[in-house]
Amino acid sequence: MKAGLDSRGRRNWGRFTTCIAIGVASAFQGALATEVEYVGSMGSRAVLQVNGGAPRTVSVGASTPEGVRLVALEGDRVLVEIDGQRSQVRLGERVIRSARPSDVASVVLHADARGHFTSEGSINGAPVRFLVDTGASLVSLGKGDAQRAGIDFQRGVPAATLTAAGPMQVWQVKLDSLRIGSMTLHNVDAVVLAQDLPIVLLGMSVLNRVEMRREGQVLRLQQRY
């Protein structure tokens, strides 16, 4: 494997990540807002749906991966905390909390000599270097980066894919956290390759959750949810 990704290699890796038979769901809930619905309860736990995602069972005092904390559960209503602001939600109702402008997380990237946008960041707290790749369906990282991030990837969902270098084993996993600039995302879909990569591909499982604005050699990513 080459030490970097040239334009041909980048196309090959884009085809590789696109051809993996894994669906990537995205739920656009409006820029810079968090939507929470109280859909039911199970004993002392509430069932919350955040940003149109799958319902999650949350205990009092615990938080969802999106950062919504359940403060109290009182029969047909719950008290939730979103970005430090508390809201009461009745059963079957939903609340939409817009982020304050000062709370909006974003990062500005500058193109390198080859026109690629790269950035330092972290996965599960472990430092990595990202390459923005809109041709990649999922965040894609090599086994070395996965091991440094404490990911037991062999317990993920196994798959096989065909790359320019031939067949390759991959595993679908969930990243607990991914940070780039001031943005931190939780519960991110990713794949781990059976060999090392020179860089982590920042695919659409992250890019679907940000607003992207390019102006010449500058790319701004702004977190939506």
C-alpha cells in the first residue's frame, strides 16, 4: 500500500467504501437543532427518540449518545436537558431545542497541494488524521488506528469487499466518539479494514451530520446534530 492516497487511490478507496453493503441512514432535523420525542416508558426508564433515530431506553440521570439527559420521569411526562437547557415533554409530544449561535461547533479546513482537505482529530480519544472523502459511505480506518482507539473490531459485523488490491476483510463498528475541530459526534457508523491505512477516511456517516460549505480552497464543516 502506498504511503499516501493519490487521486487514483482516492477513487479506488471511494469505490471500496461505497460498494460495502451497509446502509447509512441520515435524519435531517433542521440546522443546529435537537429534536426529542417521549414515546413511552419501561418501568423507571423512559423511551426517547432523538433526531428521528431509533428509540432509546434511558434511565434517569443518563444521557443518550446525542447528549440528551433524562432529568426526571413522572408518569406521562419527562424532564430532559439539552445543551444545558431543560424542557418538559409529555408522552407522544416532542420538543425541538435550537442551539445558541455561540454553541455551534464548526471547523475550517484548507486544501493541501493536491486539493485534499485533511485535519487532525480523534476517535474515542485516540489521535488520528482525517481525509474528507465524500465518496466514502462510512468512516473507514485501518486496524492500527482501531486498536489505538480501543475498538474490538473483530466483534463487529464482518464483511468482505473487493478493492483495487483484491478482496479484503472489513468489520462494521460503532465509534463511541469522533472529534474534529470543536465538533464531537457520538455513535458514528464506521468500518475497520484488516490492514492499516495511511489516513482515516471521513465518510458520509459523519458528513451527513454537518453542513458543508466550500469557498475555493476553504471548506467549512458546521455540526447540525
